[in-house]
Amino acid sequence: MSIGSAVIDRILDGVDRLDAVGGAALNVAVGAQRLGIATSLIAVVQDDDAGRTIRSFLEREGVALARSAHTTRPTAVVESRRDGDGIEYRFSSDDPSGLLQLVDEHFAFVNQGHTVALSAARFADDAGRVAALLDDAPGRVLYDPNPRRRGGDDALAHRREIETLAPVMDLVKLSADDADLLWGCSLDDATAEILGLGARAVLATHGAGGASITTSAGSTYASSQLSASEVVDPMGAGDATLAAIGASIVRDGWPAATSEWTDRLHFAMAVAAYTCLHSGGATSMPRAEQVNHAGARL
């Protein structure tokens, strides 16, 4: 089960505009579904034009959409502008895409023992209640805070929310940008902070440098399968990595040794590489038969 943001990504590239289905939680849900894991999504998806586009896409992908986690705000449309230096996202301070109001129906899903992935999910003042309920959940819980620069006190509020949720998480995903935005520190220092709060593992993504997993038993690393010049579209690469790790946990259980994490990271890098070779975020994530599990270049 994936919980968090589902949006229409409005990509501005010069004079061209492309509307693509996306959002961190939706990407993870679609990524896991394409890797053979039956997946459901809890997100803000309303009965508006953007919401109907997302619903149609999820139906084609076979991802079950639970009742909307927010009933008053519209489905989010997030603009991003691409230029030679990368991608610039435009988020407003009141962007609703990840702000969730979970109800008993949603927690009933969680309590069925499913692996749960929170991606760009915000709970505001409800974070303490969510943490308590997830602490009792029988399945594994994965968490990608996926912070964005929205201005004001949002980064501080998000950090406090993360510090409330991290102690009950099995795995937390972070990037160098996340660490800088939330704690003003290096990725290594943020990893130590999250493990110190009680999370069992940290999945650190290093962009073109690959990814690593750190637990109390040690760290393991897998390099990217692509050079920067080979990347067609980096959108969704981090979500693809989390989807692959989550799918492996559902299929094969929690790794018992560091060597098992290494194998899974290599698989995740293959999934991320395929995603980066195609444009479109969620729509470019591979199906299981398209990924070379051995980690050879795609």
C-alpha cells in the first residue's frame, strides 16, 4: 500500500507543455505494481479533471485507489520547468497534494499486514496519532519524506513531523537535498540522525552516484547503471528505487544480512536506470520482465 501524493505533473519545457500523471506515492504504487506486487493507493484524488485523469491511469495499471484521503481540496497540479541545468518545481505553501486526513477505513487496510510506503505524505498535527497506529501495524513501514522548498516555516514543521514518524519506521529514504533542506547537514549526518531516532534502515539516494542502505549492522552501496549523459529524464528515479526495494521486501521479506541488501540495491538501480532512460515519471517505470535482475546495463 502506498500513501501520499498523487498529482498531475505539468512539465514546461521551453514553449512546450506536457501533463503527466505523477506524485511520489503514485509513482511508488505504479512501480511496485509493474514489478508484480498487487498495490493500492491512498491519495488526494478528487472528481475533477486532474483526478479523473489519475483515476483512469490507475485503472489501466491495476492499482486500486482507496477513498480520497482529503475531501475538500482539488487534485493537485504541480508545475515543473526544465532547462539545461535541471528541473525546477513550483510548489505553493498551501499545496494540498500530500496533506492527508486518514480515517478508520484507511487504517483498516494498514492493519491487514500489508507493507506500507509513505511518500510525500504530510499529516500536520495528526502525525502523533499516525505514528502510534503505524507502530502497531503488523507489516513493514517505509517512509520517503520527499520535502519541497515551500518557504516560511514549512521545513521546520516537516522536520518535526519526520522526527515524530521516524521511530516507528522500518526504512526511511533520504537524499542529500533532503538532508540539507530539513537539517542543514550532510546526508551522512542525516542518516545517523534518523537511525538514532529508531528507524531500522536508511535508504540514501545519491543521484548519479547510486544508492546505499545503512542499518545498525553496517552499510552497503550500489552504483548507478547510467552516466549523467545517458539520462533522458531523472523524474521518478528515487520513487523507482523505493518501489523496487519495497517490492523486494514484500516478495522476499526483510533482509537478514548486509549482502542481501546489496543484491536488492543492484536490482533497484536497474529499475531506476530503466526509468531514467525514458520520459514520463510513473509512466516510464519498467515491468518485471524489462529489468535485468543481474544488474547488467539495460
